[in-house]
Amino acid sequence: MLIHRIAAQLYTAEALQTIEAALAEGQDATLAVSQSGRTLMLAAQFARNPRSTVYIVSGEDAADRAARSLAAYLGLEHVVRFPERTDYPWKDTQPDDAVVAARCAALGRVAKGEPVVMVASARALLRCVPPRESRYWASTTFTVGEEIPYDEVPARLVGMGYTSSDAADAPGLFRVHGDTVDVFPAQATSPVRIEFFGDEIDRIRRMVSSTGQTIGDEQSVEIFPVRELALTDDAVRRISAALYAPAKNDTELAALLEMVKARIVTPELDRFMPLMYESTVSPLAH
């Protein structure tokens, strides 16, 4: 790739060799680079030593531009966006499922140590998330030929924040009918139909959401969560203990606890995230 030839030329400079040595030893290092050259320098360093990297810029527009620039150097497979959420726990604004899924997908790749550059604005990183051990960002993959109890599929999707609906015509929705499950992965541009023969996945096909017309067959489909929390046994125990007393006199809280015990994720749960975990952390902690 062109970036490898560029990197070879750039790193003949002694200053860059010093920076690279410091990073290899896990030390902090500072390099003054003009704004126009920052993505090139980052791409060159990544090309020499591919690893999980976080690139923080000021503002979402700048993050979008930086991601496009890095993708031109490194390829789309090595660049992911960690977008800012515009909803807040104590406001009625509903979360954007596509944004939440993109955040989970990006942070999951970094947490697993994949060689990828995660581009984020500073504001996108301000919102705390559950600790890494919760694995709230973990995706689910359905593969043709795989056996999975058909009755468990809806529960798995609900646990990832997806909503059962009459039609899977928008990101974050799914529909169960007969021996098929239609689901619109929040990170995708079209829904998929997963067809079962008993408990075996017989076929996966991508389709047009408005007509159901088949676009093409897929061997597998990866689905990312549309919530930034995980109802682990420990999380359920913690929130149940914390809200048990107040729920006695609050029907809404009581109903929420019942959904928590059933592992049903709703947007309102974001408000109670500090009660579910021993601590919440910055996305950078992953």
C-alpha cells in the first residue's frame, strides 16, 4: 500500500524514531504536527505497527472528516467511528439505535485488541459506560448451518435492546413469524431474514425493508447491541436490591424491575446504570 512507502520515508526522521520507541515501551510521547498532517502521521504509525488506536478530535464533523481521511490511507476495515450520543438519561429523547450500535461495534473491536483506529470526538467520550468485564458491546452472529434453539432467538434480541414489531422496517426492530425471524441490524442499511428448519439456520437473506424483496443471500450476519449496558446476573441483583424499597410505592419502578428480571432492556435503564455496576468508566478504559 502507498501508506507503507510513505511511512518508510517519514520514519527516516530521528524525531519520529524517538516517538516510535517511546510508544513501543508504553511511555507517553508528544509530537507537534500541523492539523493537515495529523491523519497522515497517524496512518503512517499505524501502518508500521497495527494495533488498537484511539484518535480524538474536536467535534463530530472533524471526526467524520478524520475517519474518511484515515480510511483512504488504511482501508475501511481498519477505521471505525465512535459517534456522540445526543440523547441523555434523564430526558425523553429516544436513543438513536444506529448510533448506539456503532459505538458498541467500535468499542468492541478496541476492547478485543483488534488492529483498528477508533475515531471519536472529545464529547463522544464523556459519557460513562459499564466496565469492560460486562461485555455489553458483544455482538451476536447468526450463521447458516448453525443450530440455535429457535425459541431463544427473540429473547437474545430483546436482551440486546431490539424491539419486537409488526415489521422489521427500521434499525433496532425485529419480527418473528412462522419459522423465520426478520431483524434490522442497527448498524446495517437493510434488514435480514433468518430462516430456520427446526433449530438449524437454513438460510439468511438480505431484503428490502418496504417490500420484502430479496437483495441477496448471506452466509452469516453479525448483529450489534442497541444499548450500552448488559443485564448480567450481578447487574440485575444490584439494581433489584437498590430499587426494591422505592418500587413498593412506585408502580413505574415496579414495572421496570419486572422487565429487568426478565432481561428486557429499555432506554429508561440508562438512568440507573450507576446502580447496576460497582462503577462506570470512561470508554477509554476499554
